[in-house]
Amino acid sequence: MTIPSPSELGGVWAAMPLPWNADGSLDTGALNELVARYAAAGVAGAYCTGTDGEFHTLEVDEFAMVAEAFARAAEPHGLPIQAGTGWLTLRGAIERTRIARDLGIRAVQVVPPFWVPVNDTERVAFYRALADAVQDV
């Protein structure tokens, strides 16, 4: 995948609520079905692991597993995807963004720092550091 241009990020993008089994494992069958339904509905793309996907509850290994299943489900449909790669630390956001990149996901959503009050200068520094660390996303 390549980095989407601004025109490719237009249109309706569907949020992917993460489907879980009763034992706490990811329901990949339901995830595959949701992705297929999104593609059939003609949405411009879909994203996972954002605020709809409970990003704040996923440890890095769980994030990697979800992002991989999501990328695998979207590929046969040609559905453009994004991943939410926010975390409570810059290091965690960088790690998750690199995981998404390595899976071929080239567009990410990163929530602004929210764990402590930050001003605009600090917020810009956060995003600049993330962009410098993972320049190809």
C-alpha cells in the first residue's frame, strides 16, 4: 500500500468496532464479515483501533494481532484502511504506527495527547516527533 493522498481520504470511512468472543479473543469471522459488508456498501475505506475499537485497552501484542487481522480482511476487497495508533506515550504511539506500517497500513489516526494537559506547542512537538520517527506513514 502507498500513503493515501488527501483526495483518497475523502468520502465516508466506516469505524470498525472490534468483535470479541466470550473468551476475550478477537472474533476474526465477524471482523471479516464486517469488512466485507463495508466493502459491499461502497464506503471509501474503514479504520480500526480508534476510539470505536477500544484503542486504550489493547496492549501492543493485541494491537498487532488486531491490525494484522484487519489488514488481512481488507486486502481481498481492495478496501483502503487506516489504523488508530494512539497510545498513552509517544513511544507507544511510535511503536503502534510502525506495526501498522509494517502490515502495509499507510494511513493512521493518532489521538492528541490527553493524559496530561498540553499546550499547542507541546501537541505540535508530539506529532512532529511521531512523524519524524515514522516518516513513511
